[in-house]
Amino acid sequence: MPHFIILPGSGGSGPAHWQSRWEDANPAMRRFRPSWDLPDFTDWLAALEAAVIAAPEPPVLVAHSLSCLLIAHWQKISQRPVKAAFLVGVPDPASAVFPEYGMAFAKIPEGKLRFASLVVTSTNDPYGSAEYAEARATQWGSRLAVIGPFGHINAESGLGDWPEGFALLDGLVSEA
């Protein structure tokens, strides 16, 4: 089984979030550890680099929200190997609800990601429309999965352990 790095969005993922549930259920999943409450771009880049270095093999990155943008930046400045990236709830920096503290993450680098990836979006995410997610998937060379009306695909979405999401992750890993 591959090694997974869980990358929550700002504030971290609380115990009801699918990322936390997956991490609790699977010892191959480890969370990266930046400062959560007021995301600092440089701190998050360094935390991701440290987590990938510490991985026993090229990891699968499991990102939510702001961490999706982090991965787009990080993969341009690091040459560390990664097996794949699972990118859920990609936020649109131009959306009315995008936080001011996240603006350092907003200038998304051009071009494809250097590893296999899957962008997962819902049809009613207040942080980023399905059209925005599709544009990012196209830019990044990612496959796209639209899962229906599940908001920001977080704890408030009521997904519990989100077995459908884990099946999407498993499919990505199998193809990578």
C-alpha cells in the first residue's frame, strides 16, 4: 500500500472531516503539519516538502481546499517524487468567499502537474464552481470527478467516511 500525505485546508480538518476519518482508519495516511489557523504560504511549502522527504516512498497527496493550490505551487519548486495527487474542493481565489489570508496561494502557476492527479468537485461548492474546477483540471492535466451537490466536500457535507471518495482515490492510485 502506498504512503499518503493528508493536506487539509485552512484550519485543518476536524474529527468529522473525511480526511481525519481516513487518517484515523489507515496507518499509511499521515497529516502534514503547518500552522493551520492563519496559513502562511512559506510555512505550508516547507511543511509539504518536509512531509514528502519523510515519506518512505513517493507519496500520494490527499489535498482539500487551499492545499490543492499549495500543491500546484510546490510541484513547480520541488523535484521530490510524488505518485499522485487527489485534489478535493479546489477553491477559486476570485470567489467572494475566498479568504484574504489565502491570497499568497492565489497566483496559480501555469502548466500541468508533474504527476497523475484527480480533481474532485461538487456542483454547489461556495468556494469554487464546477466550471472553475474543470478549468483547473484541464490546466493541470488532471482527471475530473463531479460528485453532485455536496458543498465544499468537507465535514458540513455530511459525507462521514466518504467511501465513494475513497473509491475515487483508490482508482487514482491504481492508475498512477
